[in-house]
Amino acid sequence: MARRSMLWLLAVVLIACLSVSQAGTDTNSYKQARELALILRTIQQEYYKEVPVEELFRSAFRGMTEALDPYSQYLDAETYKNFRSDTTGEFGGLGIEIAIHEGILTVVAPIAGTPAWDAGILPGDRIMKINGVSTERIRLFDAMKMLRGQPGTEVTLTIRHAGSEVDKNVTIKRAIIQPPTVTASMVNEEAKIGHIRVHSFTARVLDEFDAAYKKLQDAGCRALILDLRDNPGGILQAAVGLANRFLSKGVIVSVRGRRESKTFEADEASTTCRLPLIVLINNGSASAAEIVAAAIKENRRGLIVGEPSFGKGSVQNVIPLNEDGSEALKLTTAQYHTPAGHMIDRQNGLVVTPDVEIQMTAEQLLALRLQAREDKMRAMGNGRPPDAAAPGKPPTEESKAKPEERPSADEAGKTEPPFKRRARVRDLQLDGAIAILTAQLQAASGVAAK
């Protein structure tokens, strides 16, 4: 009886609030609120077992937000706690960004160096089952709960790579996730081409980028590759700041919502890199990564190389729902618009397209992951290092192996004895960017010589 009284009290409050807020503007709101109250009452009276009032309302909250778009979400106390732990930059899990697209649980991007990355999870992978349980019609918050767990425990995902009809079980051990932000190296010593990979847009990304770029400058860097592949995004201000490192003028991005709109423009005082530039993207480049890529492309600051981006051009704000801050709404409040005024929206096929498209197969990507793991093991002393060629240069005869030693997709995630050498796998997208910049530098040198 107490729960039914509470139900009616909440329903009456809901009706009153809707009536006041919509008075004179929407005569249907009152009718809809009454219908909601009727549904709740009918469930309480006729459903075969008693359901807690709180559970019914929370289900209604989830349904309302999830019907809006793939990114809006009602955060109950447990989910909100996990969400806040994500934003601190260290959390337990597998290391993947996920979303619901066309009703299917989809990987936006794996985080480099995490268990999911090492296991061969790729951008665009569809997660068909979690521990044998189908993900059909699964809610995002339910999927997150199933994927999380104590570090050291395992979860088995049934995944299907994009473009494939074959499902594969991958068992991954959960760990504390500490996402890297920026890594850098000189990928071509002769041409002095630097490579900076931005893995995510956190609060520290600009400081780390500045430090990495200075080291490359000190080493004589003459051209730069900004690698945003498998970058799921992050903080808007970080994306604007990074784009401003390359742009001295022009619009970076416009954020348009119902309450307010704002346009971010480049400030010459914040520009630090004026070198020839290529930006690498793939279908795991999302949100903030797409802002940077679109700004550089549409301001004609550099070339975009790789594959079309993911297509997440929306802004989510977290809005607390109660005084103690235990529950909240993660709500889409605005859309990103590129300097040319284009939206970025996967559902409508609006993504950032490369100027030079270089596709890589799932097998190639998995082989690169496996190679990187083996190289890391060798560098740590587990066997002698391979005679690998630097990116952009052909492999030596010593580094060539028999074709049958090349890793296949089924071998991803497995380790080989440290003494067994594999054929070196090339990062075609990175090599393509190096080749383009090398040609640009040679052309510029020829013009200067004349």
C-alpha cells in the first residue's frame, strides 16, 4: 500500500509539473502525463508480480533518454559513479569506448595499450554477445555493467569485425585502465618527419603535445604527422586548443544548441606548429578528434589521410538531478558544426572524409597489433630485437620472413616464442603519410634551390 501511495504521489507531481510548464503551449502534455500515470497504475495492479516503484520510474527515465540518440543516457547512482571514475583518467575495465548504433552494441575505439587493444578489438567491431549473453536490444548502461568487473577477472566477447559475417570469441582480462594521451617519435630520420599520436583528449593533452613537439623541434623536425586514429575524443576545449596549435586564423568549430551557440576561432598567439602537416584518421576517430581533423582540412592547413571518421559530432553535458549528486542525465545539448558549416553525424552518413584514402583490412590491423606486442616484449629483454626497418623504408633482407610466418587474424592476441621471427607488417597509412610529406619536402627543396 505504501508503494502504491508513493506511485500516485509521484504521478500527481509529474502531472502538475507538466501542466504548469506547458500551460497554454501544449494541450497534449497533460493527456500524455495522465496516460503515463495510467500505465504505471495498471502495471502495479495487473502485472503478475509486484515491481518497485523506483524501478518503474527509472526504466521510464532510461527509455526517454535512450530514445533521443545513441549518446543521451539516464545515470542512476551506480552508473553515475562509474561514469565519474571514467573521467578521472583511471578506471577498471577493458579499455573500449562503446555506443549503440542501429540497435547494435558497437566499439567506437579501443584505447591503445589496454587489454581490449592487445586482444585485437577494432573500431567498428560489433559486440554480439557478452559472456554468451546476446546483446540484442541491450541498453548501453547494462552493457557497461557487464563489461566492468574486478581487475584480473575475465570477460568473453563475441565480436564481428566490420564487413564480416563471422563471429569470434575473444576472452579479455580486465585491468585498471590508465589511458595514454600523447606519444611521439621521429619516423623518418633522413627527411626529419615527426609523428605525434594523440590517443585521447584529456585535460593534460595540450601540455603533453607541447612537450612532445618541442622534443621533435629540438631534433630538427621538418614536417609533422598528427595521428588521431582510434581516438574516441574527449574534452571540447582540448580539441580547440590542439587545432589552434596548427591554425593561426579561421573558424575551428561551431557548437550550436537550443540554449546557446558558440563559435571557436583560431588565435595566432596560440599557434606553435607551422610545419607541413598530415593528419591520420580512421573509423575510430570520433568527436574531438573529428573536430581537429575537420578544422585542419577545411582551413586547408594540411592533408587528411586514412579512412572516413566515426561520425560523432554531438555535445553531451552531465546534468545532476538531485541535491546529493547521486543521479544525473548525460544529455546531448548541442551539435558540432565544421568551419564550412557541416554537421558530423554518423546516423546520417556525415563524417570527416580523408583527402587521400588508404584502407587497411582487419587482418592487417590485427597483425600490426600483434607485431607491436612482440616488439614491446623484445624491447623488455624477452628475446633479441628484430631487424626491423623504420617506417617509410623497405625492410632489409634479414627482416624478411617466409610468407607462412605472417600472422593471421586468428592469431591476434596469441604470443609466439621470442626466438621466432615474423615478417614485418607495414602500417600502410603511416607509410603513405610519410611518402607524401617526403615528396612535399623534396619539391620545396627543389623550388628553394632554383
